[in-house]
Amino acid sequence: MLNELSNVAALIDAEIENDDFPSAVKPEYLRLAVRDYPCHGGKRLRPALLLWSCGLVDGEIDHAIPAAAAVEIYHNWTLVHDDIIDNDSVRRGAPTTHIQVADYAAKHFSAGTAAADKFGRDFAILAGDIQQGWAVNMLLKSAERGVPAPVTVALCRRMQELVNRELISGEALDVEFPLRGWRNIGPDEVMRMLYLKTGALLRFCTEAGAAIGTGSHDFSEPVITSLGEFASSAGIAFQLRDDWLGIFGDFDKFGKSIGADLASTKPTILLLKTFELIGESDRKKLESLIGLPEYTIEQIETVRKLMRDSGAEKYVLDKSAELSAKGRSILMCFEDNRYRQLLLELNDYLVSRDK
Amino acid sequence: MLNELSNVAALIDAEIENDDFPSAVKPEYLRLAVRDYPCHGGKRLRPALLLWSCGLVDGEIDHAIPAAAAVEIYHNWTLVHDDIIDNDSVRRGAPTTHIQVADYAAKHFSAGTAAADKFGRDFAILAGDIQQGWAVNMLLKSAERGVPAPVTVALCRRMQELVNRELISGEALDVEFPLRGWRNIGPDEVMRMLYLKTGALLRFCTEAGAAIGTGSHDFSEPVITSLGEFASSAGIAFQLRDDWLGIFGDFDKFGKSIGADLASTKPTILLLKTFELIGESDRKKLESLIGLPEYTIEQIETVRKLMRDSGAEKYVLDKSAELSAKGRSILMCFEDNRYRQLLLELNDYLVSRDK
């Protein structure tokens, strides 16, 4: 499966690299910013979900390639705007878009720090805006590659009505949490936020693959909705596994990143569930261990014990296993073929990985 | 014509008001921000251009209504992001989106000023992002209202390949000018920026109207390209008239806004052309009159004399008249009907208005 995933990545890398949408963008450093994240590679999990879902229903994989490239570009524009909002300076080991443009402005226009920073953020807003248009345009190219025009229209509407609205609403709720104070947020609320912010695009990937594969433009058909359920379940299961690894992962494999969620006071479901389940004195102990600049093994062990003894760890692992099993049972309703096998393996991989 | 324009505005207001795209947006104050600018009314010049172009080629006006609403929503998302970038606090007499959300955060989350301001900007980025998706979705609704799916796909691709790329590139160049120092910018460069920032969407309006009206999905057809030329010419003519009115307009009608472009050191074509044409000592005189907080009638008269004697005023008025005549001659190639008459009157109005 990981080998097949690499093949998908190579295919999508080439599709995005060779697309000429950014070519008309001016000035040149904005054009480079528009290409930067989408052309940076990555695992390309979303395109794989889309292509394999198309294959699962015996569709022509080739017809689904523009849509698979589109979801990746879509994902990337949301990252560009997220990175401005989160003040992040590094993404995939390189400077984020707003930092890159700020550096350019400082160098080429001799702008002072504040002016260069603002210029970097302004251009990153515009770069993400263009990327959103690029993603839409790439999806519409499906009509040139064997997808009937009415299906293409339906796909593009679904991209707006599902992904645009829900993903951005999820991001908004995530931005709101710190202002509300994370102690006022419950685990169920975080779960709902994740279904929007992470789940909507994943759901679209499998839905789009199934729609292209079956030639349907009705997103309420059971084949399409059930594959959508599979993807959003798998995505949340993945996220829960991620939260768990961030505390219970292997110190030798992760080093400092164990505890990073605690250091950044990220309201994970694991943490919020622990707060919900523990008593007053343990709550104070746990609170004193949140937001530290660094964590010793002993401190992590204290947190682990609180999470384990409270039942929060079990809750998160059970929930993750339950979602994974749900995904598996959905896939098992489809006839067996190599794409079903790939999706089953992907579903397992997402919740069993240890890094 | 102005009466017909009001009818268009009422039609488009209702179409946007009643569209349910924003209804699924969370949280509620983000939903309100998404609806705010598009539902605020206005002259709705862009929808009128689109609908009347459809009527000009004997198309069904009714089929073009979703597209006409879409261009208005599209225009508004670019304003939301522009207002963040320009730090503008007022739009159409009301607080801009980022200011509104900042006020909300200060009140409801007891956020400090800096945190509330950042929250306002972050949410305004997200509101504009959703509006871009809303505009795309509205355009795609054309397929439900009598526009064939292949034409709908072509319209939506044109929206990305023309409007998204060019409009945002134009905005980027406009943002770049102050960092480069406006004395390093020539009038031709500003003209090119305007063709992108203002001209691209206007061009799309007439092209889309003609494509819907003729049922064509080939944007290289002469009927479509010539109407596109008309709109971008009319738009630049309008802008040149605007620049001229900002200096040579009637003091009694405009009061303080005469000189506002000078006060804000806006690099208008009128100003840059004057600099291009005058000698060294006049240049120093003109420079000393730029960026003042207020202007007396005598100071404005000095600027007017420099602009008039240099030939820059004549250049701008001639250019504006030439573009308007070009637009007129394009329209005269179409058969006469009431929509041609409306477009001719609109074309005249844009360059003859004195306020």
C-alpha cells in the first residue's frame, strides 16, 4: 500500500507541477508563492483516497486525476491561510508563505520589519485566494478528461457546499477556542470541530472518487454517502491516534515532540476528556503540567498516569478503534478488488502507525 | 437607464438575500460576516452589465440571474480581503468586516485590543474565503436555471482563469506600489494594474452575459471578446474620470474629497502623467503639494494649473473619451434593442458623471 501511495504521489506531483494555472500570476514572487505549497510534495493521502475510491467502484482512474490534484491544491490553500492565522513560521521544514514573502520584501524593497511582515501576510492572503481559484479550475478540468459536464458541475458544487463551508467553519471554531479559554470547551465540541475542519475534505475525496467512478451527480446515493462516511471516520480516527501518540508515543522515536501538544495548550480530545473524568485535586495537578516550555520524562509519566487512570486514554483508543472498524465494515460492503484492498490497508495504517 | 439599474439592484438584492449558502456557516457571527457586504445593496453595476449583455444578444435574462448575483458576491469577497490589506475601517458607511468581528471579540470574549484586532482580521480572511466559494457556487447554479452544463463549466473556468488570476494579480501590484515608492512607478504601469484589478471582473460580466445569451462556451468567439473589450474599456474610462473628478471636480459638490487622492499619495495616472511631463522646478513644487493633511482652494488651483499646463489633464480626458468612444463603437456593431440602448447610456454615464 505504501508503495502504491508513492505512485499516486508521483502522479499528482507531476499533474500539479505541469498545470499552467499559476503562469499568468503577477508579480513573479506571488506566482512562486502560489506554486510553493502545492508543488512541495507530501504523502498525497487525499488524492489517493479519491483515486482509489474511483477504482473501488470500477471507475476509470484516469478520469479522476484532475479532481485528485484539485483536492491537494485545495488542502494547500487552507494551509497558507491557516499559517497566517496561527503565526506559524515553518511548514514541512521550510519557511511558511507569509515568512517567505516578508523576507523577499525586506531584501528587495528594503522594507522595515513591520512593513515587511505585513507585506508578507498580505501577499500570503492573496496567494491562498489564487490557490482556491486554482483548485476550482483544476476540478473543472475533469470535464476535459472524460467526466461528463453535469457530473463536473455537481462535483464543483459539492466542493463549495461541503468543503468550503464546513472546512472553513471548522477552522473558525478552532481559532475561537483560545479566545473562549480552552477550559470552557468540551471534548464533544472538539470532535465536532474536527469533523468540519479535517473530515469535510476527506469526505469529499471519497465522494468525488465514487461520483466520477459511477458517473453519478447525485451525492445522496448510498454508494457515495457510505464512502463519504468511511473517509470522515478514518480521518477522525487518524486524528485521535495522533493525539494519543503525542503523549503515549515512544520517546526514542519522537523525542521532544512528546508533550508538544501540552506545551502549546492544544485542546485535544484526550486532554479534555481527562479533565472531564478526573477529580478536583488531579485537575489541579494536570493544570500545573500544561503550557510548560519543556517536559521531563517524569512529568510526561505523571500526565500519562492521569490520562490512563481516568479512563480518558481508553476512551480515545476505543473511539479510534470503533471509527476504524466502522470504516472497515463500510469498505467490506463493496466487491473485492485491488482498490478495496488498498483502502482497507490505508484504513488500518492510519490508526496503527506508531509515528 | 438609472431607473432600470434600480430594478436590477432590487432583483439581485433579493437573489443574494434569499440564497441559503451562508446558512451552514458556523459560528453565527462568521455567518453574519459572510452575508454582510454582499447583502448590503449598492448600485449593482456588474450584474447590470451581465444581464444587459445577455439581453443584447437576445438571450433569456432569467437564465443569467445566478451569474449576475455571482459576480456581485465575487466583487464583495475581494473587498473584504482588500479592506484587511488596506487597514480600512469604513466601507459604505459601516464598519469593515475585520473591524466588526474585532468589536464582537472585544465584547463577547473580553479580548484585549491586540487580540481582538487579530481575531477580527483572521475571521475576515475566513469570511472572504467562504464568499469566494459562495460566488463559485452561485455561478454553478446557472445549470439549474436554463444554462447548459458545458456552458456552466466554461463560465466557471473563465471566472478562475480570467477574474481570479488577473484581479488578484492587479491587487498584488497595487499593494506593491507603496513599497516600491510611487515615484518609481509610471502611468502605463498603473494602467496595466487597473486593467487587471478593475477590468478583469467587468470583462467577465459582459462575456458571461454574452455566453449565456448565445449558449456558447467558447470565450474566443468575436461576440464575446468584443463585449469583453467594451466592458474593460468602459471600466478604465470610468476610473480615469474618477481620477479627474478628484482634482478638477466641483468644490461645492465634493468639498473635502477634492484633493483626497493627493493627501493619500495615491499614484493616479493623472498625477504620474503630470510628473512625466513637467520640468524639474515644477516637479519640486508638485512634490511639496503631495501628502498634505488638508488642501486649500489655492493649493488645489496650483495643482490644477500644473496638471493642465503640462498636458496631463488633456491626456487623461482624451484617453477617457477614446475608451468611451471605443466602447460605443463596439456596441453599435450589435443590432439595436432596448439592452443596447441601456448599455450605451451606461457607457455615456460612466464618463460624463460629475459626481
